Amino acid sequence: MSDFLGKLQDGGFTLFIIKGGKPIFSSKMEGMGPLLEAINTVEPSKLHGSIVVDKMVGKAAALLICLFKAQEVHTHIMSLRATKVLDKYDVKYAFEKVVPELLNKFGTDICPFEKAIIATDDLEEGFKRLTSEAKRISALKKAIV
């Protein structure tokens, strides 16, 4: 396990982003919310060239990470589709385990965020689709409660 992943686990985080050795964003929330929040709240120049340490990275997360031009990514679990996106946009990565697909939390189907972007490698289009999917899922959760 890399030092970065050890810090992720020790702190109970699901995501943290560092630049110049200093944390610029962290979260303990699950899902795509933390990466979307980072994009919407952290100054883009701070995200550019950063190191992203995330619990899991699928194609959806990879598109967002490439959108803000991170330098590298460290994760416990990465999907094959994520490796292809990161390779395409020249982002370095390290993982403990690679899987064919990231599944939903029930393990019954592909993650809904992965489904939302399965047919695109375009960063801006991916961001729009993921933002839309996050809003849809949030509305469903509110309707259930």
C-alpha cells in the first residue's frame, strides 16, 4: 500500500487531493459527490497538477480527474475503463487492484455514474452527464425519505 493510500485509510477519508505536499480538499462522503464538489469549490489552478487519492476510481472519476488535469491518481480499486481514460490524457496512476467494472452498491449492475458516461471520453461532456446524474440520484434519495 502506498503512503498516500495509508493516509486515506488512516484518516477515514474516501478522497483527498494534495498539491505541493499540502491537502487542498478532502472528504469522507461516498460516491461521485466529493470529486464534483472539489471541481465546483476549489480554484481550478489549485487542482491542476494535483495528486488525487481516492478509494475507488472508475471511468467516471477518471474523466473528472482528467478534466482538472491532475498529475497523478492513487487508489485501492480502479476499473479497466479508468486506466484507458487516464492513459489517453497522460495522467499517472497507481492502484492495488484492477477490476473490469465498478458496480452499484448492491453489486447487481454497473455503477449508475459509470453508465452515464460509458459512451463518451470527452471531458466536458462527461462532466455534464455526471452532474446531471448526481442531481437525478439526489432527487431520488429525497423522494424516498
